[in-house]
Amino acid sequence: MADHLNAACSVLAVSLVRPLVEGGQKQVYVVSSSSGEEHVLKLIDLGMAADPAALERARREVELLRSIDHPNVVRVASDLEEVGSPPDAAAWLEEYLVGTDLRYCGSGWPMDELIELGRDVAAGLGALHDKRVIHRDLSPGNVQRLSSGGYVVMDPGFAKHTLRSGVTVGGQPGTPGFMTPEHLQAYSGAPTAASDVFGCGALVYFAATGQSPVPYKGDDVDYLRRLRVASHVPLSQARPDLMEPFVDLVERALHPQPARRYRNGAALRKAFEELG
């Protein structure tokens, strides 16, 4: 992969600063341009991809993100560049976000911070939904808490554009502990905008309590059984100090039936804003 990285840095006119994520099909690095501005370089090893459509997925991710200009969605800073001929890797640049993803932000947040998290994530989802795109893999590792304040949704790399013949991996992508009942085709048959609403509710629940509403405990059968009905400890029980309107909002977002949730990110953002 070192040769791929060197070639990607050359074609994108950047130099390596440090790795962020190494190993596997996708690798992530902090790089610097000639002006000293730092970016994130994402590098896909096409040779490791069992799916021959990996290049097309990467191209779609970059195309998607370049079409969205919103403060709560990560911004792309370059076109996708193919590495090799025929291409055996692909790379592109994204903005470098200074902050920490939600995996490392602790729990037991006060309600005003939980509202801010929910509002910002819902706003980012709304920008995706306006393009008829579903994220499908909201998890703590895919939301960044900025040092300057606010939250940014990242990595809609498995997003499915609902207006196209989708290119996707087998089954429905997702992170155990943060999947939705629709990942099991329990209701709608596939994730929808309301599925991302569930994901946002799960992130707020996680920040409030320290665990996902439907946590993965190592037993696949048990997890899928609980996920099918979104069985969870009510937020009012896990955090009795939180105000009832806020708890009602989160519980509605986590309803097992998509039709009973807020219909999309814009509707969920409005609900958070109305809380204060």
C-alpha cells in the first residue's frame, strides 16, 4: 500500500503528515498541501475489494459529497483520482476536521448539549435527504465533534442514492449496535430517510447514557432479535433528569416502525430546534 500512498500523494500534490486509519480496504491519512493546509486523504485499495464495484462506489461517494455544501456534512476538497493503469487504487481529499468523534466524547451529556448534537446531525442528514440520499451507517465513529463547536456527519460511503440503480455491498451496511430494524427488512424492506432519523436518535441516546439503545453484546441472534423490535431501556428510565419533551422526541425517533418516526432529517432538526 506504500506505493499506492506515494502515487496518490503525487497525483494530488500533497505530502504525508501522519496516518489516521491503516489496514483494510480503506486507509485514511492526514496530508499537507504546498501551502501548508492540511486535508484528509482517503485511499481505497481496489485489489483488496472483493466487490468489483468498489471504484464506482468511491466515485459516487466523492461525487455525492462534492454536491453538498453544508456545515454539518464533511466537505470534499478534490476529485477522485485513480492510481495505476488499470487502476488498482483510488484516492481523494476531504477537509480536515479538528475535533473528536463521538466514540471518545464520554456520556451523561447535559440536555442542552444533547439538543445541539441532535440538531446538527439532523441538519446534516437533511442536506443528504434533500439529494435523496440515505446515509445508512450512522455511528459514533461517523460524527465528529468539532473543537470549534458543532457536529459534522462523515463517511456516507455506503450511502444509497435513491434515484439511481444503486451500487452497494451485499446486504445492508451498518455498525452493530447502531443498525435499524429496517436493516433486517423488518418494516419497509430497506433503510429510508426515517432510518437515518433512528440513527440520529441512537447517537443522542448514546451520548446521554453511554450505550446504544440496542447494544450489541456479542450474540448475533440475541442482537437481531432485540433490533427487530428496537427493544431498549426507555430514556426516561436511563436518564430520569431529562425533560419530558426531549425524552418524547428521542423515543419517537427510536420507534421501531419507520412511519411513526419523524419522516426525515429536516423534520427532526425542526423538532430539536423547537426544544430551544
